[in-house]
Amino acid sequence: MKQKKYLVLLVSLLAAVVLATPVLGACAPQAPAKEKVIKIGYLLDLTGPVSVSLGKNTLATWLTPYRDLNDRGGINGVRVEPMWEDYAFNVDRAVAAYKKFKDGGAVVIHPITTLAAEAIQPLSTRDRIPLVGNSTTDKLVDPTQWHYTLSPSYTQMFASIIKYVKDNWKDTSRKPRIAQIAWDAPIGRGHIAASEAYAKQIGVDLGPWEFIPLIPLDTTPNLLRIKDAKPDFVVLQFGNNISAVSVLRDALKLGMLDKVTWINGFQNVNAAVSNWEAIGDGTLGISDTIFPEETNIPGVNALFDTLGKYIAPDPATKKPYFDGTTGLILRADLAVIEALTRGVNKVGFEKLDGPAVKDALETFKDYDLKGLVAPLTFGPTKRQGQSSMRFFQLDFKAKQWKSQTNWIQSPAQYDDTGKIAFK
Amino acid sequence: MLPCGTFNETYAQDMAIVRTRLQWGLFIAAIIGVLTLPLYASGYIVSTTIATGITLIAVMGLAIVTGYCGQFSLGQAGFIGVGAYTSAILVSQLHVPFLIAVPVAGVVAALVGLIFAIPSLRIKGFYLVMVTIGAHFIIVWTIIHLPKLTGGADGMVAPWANIGGFTFDSDTKYFYFVIPVVILMTFLARNIGRTRVGRAFVAIRDNDLAAEVMGINLFSYKMLAFAMSAFYAGIAGALWGPFLGRISPEHFTLLDAVWYLGMVIVGGMGSILGAVLGTVFLRILREVVSYLTPVVATAFPALERFAPATFGSIVFALAVIVFLIAEPRGLSHRWEIFKASYRLWPFSR
């Protein structure tokens, strides 16, 4: 009897609470006045499987553009404050970090890697906070979403490889064959269907497609299958250097190293060359980044000037250290700063929010980042700033990637609906 | 152990989970406190509570199969994936109402769990763990290789939850759907341990040979434990999808399954309270680490990248190790000792 009484009391209280929530909500304390600082979110992998490719890069280097901006007075006197979180390549942590940024008032978020961008893209679109980064898969250029990328996609990268191989193929008796060994993840799988269609179109054979785990211990079975197919080129498509080194080490054991031309995808090229050791010399690479040796590029010298104010020089080079990966991140920082500047100039600091930053990004028309990337153009239906990249060859003695081509636009382009088409 | 002066005089009192007036009062206050959270807490706290609640459902499932039945499993993340994809497919492709898709996702995950429970008849311990790891990889492989159904490696959109035309398209709204589900699943899990089935699980855990001799059908009860555990995982997965907006195979990693097991260990195996305490403890630990990392990075710039970045990994691993060594029976046991201590005070010294 008593239990029934308590149950009735409990249900009544619960009902009262639920019915009273609108009233209680109206009595909640009001949000405090906006402090004079622009908050942005910075979602990065300081730990996790992708972090190993960060090499000697540091967080301080990546945040230098904001530090420099603030030291020069900010944007019309307003500081820009990056809130950063290490999400360790874990979706749960990426989403939690995103919620923290949103709660903290971030008007734009910079996810460093593809997993983070894909994880938070639907949420940021719902919450009207633009993302700016270098990650590009086919769904990250969806014009209905709020992700703006400065990079070509993996589909565009592979299409460029196919075209490069076809254009430079001399043997008229047969078609060239390109195999791929990649992570068992969207980075390795997302471009396959479109690439096969394009390869068929221009007369290149593809396959086999081999997939390995994020930190592979032994890739011999995969390489043996590739060896049996006798490809002319093998594309290495990973998010860290460890995987590439593992594959090439196993290829050396199998005597395959000098039997094929190895082509390194974006991430392998972007990471530090010091991990390549005695293998990989002469391999090709494809990337849309810049390297510190390219002092003929005005943007590279500008980066050294900025970094030199805050980052201690690397003993080996006597200059602040940065590599291809950092080049990507720094250029995205500069793009974010430009977008924030345009936004503040247009609507003022008080009214700067996610939609205002989105509108500012969409005013980018051939925006020149001093050669750090091909000119950027965004628009209401254009989420990809540019789709050009360059081919490199590894010079191990000099420990450098040497550019073999100018900026080449990919034969694959996204239309206004986000669908890809090949020229 | 009951408070001094409180005696069970009827079977109903003996069976009661919430027994005294004080316990009822605290229980009601806790429910009110949780349900009114969006009114006084920030959006981040609300979303973290939702994530914790969903994780708790998965961990309670693991507590049933591992804690109650003694069958170690590292396949929980895979079963969560089954639930998430089932619910997303039912809602987005077959237009099944979300309220029906959630329990169906649980049932489908339970059926998948039954399949991988079959080896438990013959193997146990470390070998069973390897089977559950294999289950995880098989599930992920299947998801990737059914692109027309699941989107393959690219994943698929998980629509916002919609019940009767009302869309839960914000964290605050979704909070009021998830939390009652968490309360319901906790109530069910707590009561499983008090039923014939729950006692059979415990008997199998303590001594499966003796349990078999007593007449407990080992195979069917082990299968049931896995099915129940996978059911809970499926429910958790069905709730994850709308919270994230998009699901892909990368959302359900083996490392997550390891951390779920860690939560069961830290909280204390063999009790649902342990699952609750372990989940909340490790979640709070993560928030503390997340808060401290930039603080340490700013205070010690020379360590900047290395020490703070590895804080999270080191702290979580250390927490599990410390609990295994210092308190193998977990936080729930510590809580029982604390309760006994203050009830017997000053005679507890």
C-alpha cells in the first residue's frame, strides 16, 4: 500500500517536472554579455594512429598565425582565440570536442583530419558553424553541408594519377596498370568506383585494390597479390608514414621495390621525409601542399618570417621547422583568418557568427595565399576552394621532395550538386 | 546491508531495490536533478550526459554478459554498430517509425550476438575473447562490403529521431528521449540479476561445472547472456545514430570495446551499479584530462606536444591498472564499504 503511494507520488512529481520545464526554462539565467574575442575551434590528432605522421611538428607552430595576428592587434582590435582539443582519431571524442567548441561560442572550426571533419559535418551544418580544413572526400564537398576545403579530394588525386600515368606511358602494346595498397578506411576506398569508371574511359587498367589496417604489422599477403598482378605503378594511400614504411619494407623483402613505380598519396608526401630511411628513394608523390625548401614561393618565406618570431629554429636547418603537413594546416589557418577578417569588416564583431563566417568564405574569388595553394574560390554551391596538385619525386640524399610538375588541375571536378564528372 | 533499525518484515520489502524513505527521497531528487539538467547546465554538459547515457546502456549490456555471466567479450562495439546501422536503415530506407526501429535494432543485434555466442559452448576465457574480437571484425567487414545497404566505408546518414511528427533535432530535445530510455534499461538490467535467469548467470560465472551439475543448461544461458548483452548494445547503437547525425564503420572501433570493458572493471563486475559508476567515472576522467591538457600545455611549453597529448591515454590506462591492483572489485565495492561504514559508525572504525 505504502509502495503504491510512493509510486503515485513519484509519477506525479515527474509529471509536474515535465509540465513545468517550459516555465523553469524561462527563468533560467540569461547568457553573459559577449566578451571581445572571437573563438574558433581546432580539432586535431596529437595522439592516435594519424599522429605519428606529424613528426616534429608542434601545436605552437600550428597556432602561430593566430598568435601573430593577436600580437599585431587582432582583427579590428578583437583577438582570435583558438580552443583546441586532441580527439585521438576517435569519433566519440571528436563529437564531444565539437560540442565543447559550440558551447564555447566558436564561429568556425578547423578539423585537421578527415575523420574529424566527417564526424562533425552533419552537426556543424545543423548548428550553422562552418568547418574549414584540408580534408576532402566526396561527401565533404556536398554543397548542402557547411564544410569548406582547401584541398582536392582523394578521387581527384587518383584521377590525376591515372591521367599522369596515361600521359607519360610510352608502351603502345598494352595499357598501364595501377594497383593500390591503402588503409581499410574511406581514404582507401572512397574513390574506387569513380576511379574505375575514369580509368576505363581513358584506357588504364586498375587493381588489385589491397587494404591493410591502420597500423599494419605485415603486408606481405597484400603485396604478393599485387606482385601476381604485375602492375606498373602502385599507389600508397595512408594517413601516416608508418604504413608506407611497413609496405616498402615488405616490398624490399619480396624484391618488388625496384619492379614497380611507387606513387605516394597526399599524406605520405605531406609528412616528414626523415621517416623514409634507406627505402623510397626515387618514388613519386602527389600533393597539394608546399615544402619549406620551396623558397621561391612567397608564401613560404612569409611563413618563415611569421614562425621565426615565435618558434625556436631547428638546429639542423637553422630555421623554424615545418613540413608539408604543417604547410596544409598553416594555410588553412590563414584562410580562416581572412574569412574572419572579411566577416568582421562586413557585419562587425558583435554580429559575427557561423553564418557570417560562411558568407565571408563564399566571397573568396581566386583568393591568393601567396602561392601556398592554388587560388581559392568558394561559393554558395562550391565547397572546394581548389583542385590542383603537383607531382613530386623523392630525393633521399637531399631528404626532399622535388617538384616534377607545376600545379595541375585534376581531370575530375565536382559540379554544383556535389557530383563528380571527368573531363 | 540495511540501515540500523530497518528490518524487512515482508517479501516485498526484502525484494525492494529502493527500500527506505531516505532512499526514495534521494532517488526522486536524483531523477528530478537529471531531468531538469538542461535548465541549469550548459549545452556541452547536456550533450556529454546524452553520450554518457548511451555509453551506459552499452556498458550495462557488457556487465550482464561479463559481470553476471563471466563471459568476457570484446565485441560490444561491433554489436553497437549492428544496432546503429539497423536503426538507420529502417528509418531512412524503409521509413519505419523511430520508436519501432530502436527495439528492432536491439533484437537484430541480439540475433547477431546469438550467432557469435555459439562458440561459448566449447571455449571460454581468453579464447572466447578472441572469438568476440573476430565478431567485431566480421561485423565491420560486412558493413563495409554491403555498400548499397550501409554506404560501405563512406557510412550513411542517421536521420534525427522523429516520434509522431516531433523531431528531436537538438541535444536538449534528444536528452528527454535518451534519459528515460537509460532509466528504463537500467531498471531492467538491475532486475535481471534478481531473476532466475540472473542467478543462473551468476552460478555459471562462479563455477560453471557446479552450475551444470545443478541442472543449469550452460549453453542456453550463455547464449541468452550474449543475446541480452547484444540487445543492450543494439539499443545503444540505435540511439547513437541520431546523436551523431552520420554513422560509419570508423565510429565502432575495437578500442571502444576495450574501454567499455575497462568501465566494467573500474566500476566493478557483477553489478549494474558498477557499470554506472565505471561509466560515469571514466567519462568524468576524460573531461578532467581534456580540461587539464591545455592548462599543462600552457604552463609547460617545453612539454607542449608530448606530455599533455598523451595525458588521456596514460591516465585512462593507469586508472584501469590501479583499480585492478588496488580495488579489483571496483567502485561498487568501495561504495558498499562506504555505506556499511557510515551505517555502523562509530562502530565501523
